[in-house]
Amino acid sequence: TQLWSEQVIASGLRFPHALAAAANIGIAVGENHGPGSRLFLARDGEHLEPLGTTDGVHTLFIARGRILAVGAGRITWWDPAPLKGAHGQGVQRRK
């Protein structure tokens, strides 16, 4: 017997490795597939919107409305764009 129902929210990802969730942001998903790895945000918990590319992410945190991505060579803050129908191109800030 199956105890849980399953719902696929994303496919076609290249080694999704890092996840972080917050009620006011959604679910952030980071790939760890080297240069060109992608960072996504599912604001509604279902539909992924691309935020940008990285050199790979192994850890994500969400704090104060921002996404902190930790990779092999750097740590980067990402500020998701407001929901104004712009389909979510995030603004990247390097620290």
C-alpha cells in the first residue's frame, strides 16, 4: 500500500542539491552541476521560476526575504524580484 501521494513539481533539473523554504518567499532550489547551474524559486510551492545561474550551489538559506546561496567558491545573496507580474528575474548581489 502507498501511504503518501506523490506530486512532481519539477523535472529536467541538473543535479538539484540545495533546498530552502520560507512561508513569505516560497521554495528555493539550487543545482550543483558546475558552471551554468541554475537557481529557481517556487513562490507557490509548485511552479519554478528561474532566478539566474551560478557555478553550483550546495547549500541555501532564506533570511529576511533574501536567498543566501553557498557554493564551492563564493557565498551570494539573491533578492527575488517582487511579484509584479515580471515573472521573477531575481537580482543577484555578490558579497
